[in-house]
Amino acid sequence: MNGWQVLNGLAWGLSALLLALMGLDFVRVERARASEKKE
Amino acid sequence: MPEEKNHLSKVLGPVHIWALGVGIVLVGEFMGWNFTVAKGGTLGAIIACWVMGLLYTSLVMVNTEMGSVIPEAGGQYAMAKYFMGPLAAFNVGLMLVFEYVMLEAADALVVGEILKTVSPQINSLPFIILTLVGLTWLNYRGVYATLTFNFVITAIAYLTIFVLLFSTKFFIPQSSLLRLAEFSNGLPFGWIGILGAFQFGVWFFLGIEGTALAAEECRSTGRSLPVGALTGMVTLLIGATITWFVCSGLVHSKELGSSVYPLFDAAMATRMPVVIVLLFIGTILSCMASANGCITDASRAWFAMARDTLIPEYFAAVHPKYRTPYRAILFLLPIALAFGFTGLLDQVITFSILSALLVYLFTAVMMFKFRRMYPLGSIERGYLSPWHPWTSILLLALTLATLAGMYFGYWLNMLAGFLFYILASLWFALHRYRFVDRKKLISEGAAKWPRPIGY
């Protein structure tokens, strides 16, 4: 595996990480909003 | 949902507004503008640049006067809902969303393509996705950090143009690298060539009007918007003229008219490694700044339309911690990705420009209505646009001339664009309109302003 392939992999990994971070936060906020509505 | 929960945070100053406007536009100086040389020649390009400068100076002045009175997200959309009604507001909002989402997709595609030129082993796909996801994440986390970041990368990209300028030693005639007289081809197609060049001349400034979309998030809209937008316009006029001067003096008009990255090609012509690397970095940063600003603006337009019930209210939610329109931001991410992967970069950009030009037509008409409904002295203005109505007339005339120039090369795209907005209008009038809460739509303005003249 050469340096360019590592760079490609890093870009994929970072994209996945940021998507996961946003996704998790989105789910947390939506849950809090839903429970707030129920109350 | 309580009203105050639906408002964005007021954290932005003039610097952020400058970064938003100049950030979106600056990519047009690194690429795209040079097609004016192919259409109108070297002289035609600079005439188109300055004539478009007049169009955008008028637009910024008109926009800033109305925007300083309406501290609401959505900019021209918010103006349209007060001065033209729900159907026009829906169209303007949709045009803003498409203008910015499509531009964002094109910017990300270019980042991928530029990186690919470094080595064929670089796969552009993960970098296109990383650009869009990374900047969306930044926008999701808060507008202050987003536009502070935009200020830094826009300023660096802008400074690289000056590095290129001074590297040519233009100030010492004996050792200057510029060969403007030799490389210029004047006005090969006469005045009609200038008309044809207008559609690409907009690249020097297209997007500066996006400053108004962040009006709600300014600490003081009446100060931040005029200072940020007008200094942004001056920045761009200087940058555009230098870009034309350096590129026309370093690259032959034959090559300049078809170059993909004109400023980078000009840097290559200097044969100075440091300058070449800096312009490479500047090109990437300008694309990122543009995509970043586009995400901010598109999400604000979508959010504002949802808050006013023109589209489902679901998208009007504000993040409890970051105070950003997080649902709108996330919703537009896959749409930008989808546009990016159509592979039709040319078509995507044309639709974006057409949408922008249509918004300018609406803006000119809105300014006439605004001054008639609220004459000077009837409400407090943060900025007063001089020379009214000439600025609006100039805006209207030059936008129509640009659309006429565009018609010769892209009539089919224009027809498809018009058809799309007509179909969207029909959907709105026949289906969506019954869900619109008309009182809520103008409640914020109605609570602040006196009853307009004639109503």
C-alpha cells in the first residue's frame, strides 16, 4: 500500500467519522425533542 | 413550539459577512471567468468584468438597504415574502436553494479534480465526499466557527492572487514577466462579443448577494450587513481586475480562453515553484470557501421557507445547543452529493447561474415596491442605497442583457430552467398553498413596521 492509497483511505475514514458524529448527534437531539413533546 | 426556540443565534459581525460573501465568490476568480476571453477577447473580458461590477454594485446596494431592514434568515426570500407575496417568495426561496446547492456540488467536484492532478493514484471520490461532509459538519456545529474558518481560508486564497501579481515584477518594466500587449487579442468579435462575455463575467462576483441570507445571525444587522457586503464588493472588484491583468499578461489569450484553472496556469507561467504551490493551495481553498458559504446560505433559505410554512415545518427546527438549522443542513447534504454525481458539471453550473439571475430580477422589482410601500423616513434603515431608482433600473437592464447573452449559448438549459420553476409554482399554487399560514408568514415584519402605504 503506497502513500496515495493511505491518503485515499484517510479521506474515506474521516468522511465516515464525521457522518457518524453528525448522525449520532442528530439522533440524540431528535430523541430529546420527542420526549420533550411527550411531556 | 415556542417562537424564541425557532430563531438562530446572533453572533456574526462584519468580518463574517465579508467572509460569507467573498468566500462564495472568490472561486470565480480562480476559474470560470476566463471564458469571457473566448467570447469577447482580452479587452471584452475586462469590459465585461467592469460592467458586471456595475450590476453587482447595484445589487449589493439594493440588497443591503432591504436586508438591513429585514433581520431575517433567507435574505431575498424574506424580502420577497413582504414585498411580493407567497408565490414569489416560494420561487425566490427555491431559486436561492438551487443556486447555492448546485454551486456547492460543483465546488466539491473541482476540489476532487484538482487533487487528482497531483497524482493519478489519488481517488477524487473520497475527497469530494470529505469536502461536502466536512463542511456540512462545520455548519452543523455553529455558524460562528463556520464563518471564522471561511474568513481564514478566503483571506489566504485572496492573498495568493497578490503573491502572483508581485511575483511578475509588474512594477519594473525591464524585468516584468507580463506580456500584455503580445498576448492580448483585443476585441475580436466587437460589441456582440462583450454581450456574450457577460454570462461568464458574472463569475467574478456571483454569490456576493448571499451576504443577506445571514441577516438574522448578525449581532447588529444594520451595521454588519452594509459594512461586510460593501467591503466585500470592493475586495472583489480589486481582485477581479488584478486577476484579469495577471492572467492576460502571463497566458496567451488563445490558451486563457479555454483554461480550466487560469490563475494556476498563470502561476505555472512564472516558473516559480513557491508561487505555483501557493496558487495550487489558493485554488483549493477558494473552492472550499465557496462550498462552505453555499451550505450556510442554502440551509438558511430552506430553513426560512419551512419556518414560514411554505414547505414542511419539519425543516424549521433549530439545534438546541449549536443554534443552527440542523435539519435543513443535513437534508441538503445528499441533494448536493446527488448533483455532484450527475457528472453534468456544465449543466449544474448553468442552472445555478440562471437561478441567481432570476433572483436579481426579483430583487430589482422588490426594491421599487419597497421604496413605494415604505418611503424614506417611514421606517429606520441601517443603510440607504444611493441613486434610487437608477441602481434598480441598472440592475434590471444588465441582468436582462446577461440573460440575453446566455440565451445564445444555453437556450435549452434556460428553457428547462423556466419550465422547472413554472412546474414548481403550479405545485405550490395548487397543492402547497392551502397549508401556508399567511398571518405567520408576515407576522414578524407586521409587528415591527407601520402599515405600508397603499395597504
